[in-house]
Amino acid sequence: MKRFYQILCIVCGILALICIPFRPLWFGLAFFTTLCGCTGAMWLLIRVRDTRTDKWSAAANWLVRIGNVVFVLWLVSVAAVEGLILSGAHTDAQALEADCVFVLGGGINGDQPTETLRNRLAVALDVMEQNPDAHIIVCGGQGDDEDYTEASVMYNWMVSHGADPGRIIKESKSRNTIQNIENALELCEKNGWSTDNVAALSSGFHLFRTRHIMENCGLEPAAIAAPSGNPAMHILFCIREYFSIVKLVASGYW
């Protein structure tokens, strides 16, 4: 196991360094740095256990046993949750016929959407073309490091690519997925639109959690999947989604 933790520590350290220059990968920086520290600690504990014969060796032995159990349980939980995330990465047939589609925010760079968000908006354009009666609500407020609301950037991008502005409404106050759904529902009620047939549009990795939030809001869970884009980003987004689901469960919302 010492060699396993040693190799994993080095690999995570290298991956963390790779993430440093790229702001969209800063979650990966935090994740791989933390994992590097944990595996490095296990590596050192095993070394203490194997090279000393005093009380420190006994203490290290117990800590190594506990660490191994915790690590295995964590890996099992990751495998289980990631399986659920992947199982939800599909489009529901009824969602394509929704009366209203909530397009969930996915980050902006200045006044332009990120690649992930552009993919969602491109799918939203296709939905508008295939379902000419559908209304669109673009969802996303303004982050602390952003100059515009995500909704305004989303709206401008869609209109500049041929979307009918009269069919799009901006939801510009939300800061997370729960608020995306809840605030979009309020806009539906404000405009007198029925919420019996609505859908959420987001990246595939995001849809398992999105469907659950829709259920908690009293909606029929219907979702439309957009491609994630860059494979490396997709992997990091899936890892981040694991922690988002764990956070949701820990908060009691699940």
C-alpha cells in the first residue's frame, strides 16, 4: 500500500500543478491538492509504521488502518454516486415537448459563455426550433468575480444566434441550481404559465441532481442533456458533481 499511496500522491501533485494556470480548472486544483495531502500523509504514516518500533509505530499502525478503511469507503461512495450521475445523463423524451424550458447557467468569461454553457445554449436553440411554442427561461445571477449576470450573457448569445427574443425570459438572481429552479418557477407563475409541463436543460453530468431538485419543487422531473465538451473538464465536472450531491444530502435537502 505504501507504493500505491506514494504513486497516487505524486500523480495528484502533478495534476494539481497542471490545473494552476487555468482558472476553470481551479476546482481540480483544490481537489487534487487535498487528495495529494491525504495520500502523502498515508505514505508517511506507513513509513513510520514500518521503520520504527516504539509507540509511534503502534499509533501509526492504527492510523493507517483507519485511513485505509476511510479511503475504501470513500472510493465506494464515489463509484456509487458517479454511477448515478452517469445514469442521469440523458434526455427525457417528454422534455422536448415542454411548454417552458429552464436553461441552467454554467459559467461565463467576461461577456461570453464558457464552452460548457455554449453547449447548453446551442441545444436550447435546437429545442426552440423543434418546439416553436416553448418558452425559454435562462437562469443565472452574477458571481462575485463576474461583470454581468449569466442570464444576460445567455440571452445575448441566443439572440445573436437567431433566437426570438420574445420567447426568452431572464432569471438573473440565482446563485445555485436550487435557486435556478425555484426562481424560474416564480417567473412562470408571474407570467401565468402552467408548470405542469416544464423541463430543465443542462449538461448531462448535472441532470441527476437537477431532476431531484425538480421533484423537491413539486415538478415532474424532465430534463434535456447538453454535451459537456472538453473531456478533461467533463471529468472534473463529474468529480465536482459528486461533492455537490454529498453537500445536498448533508444539508438535508435530499
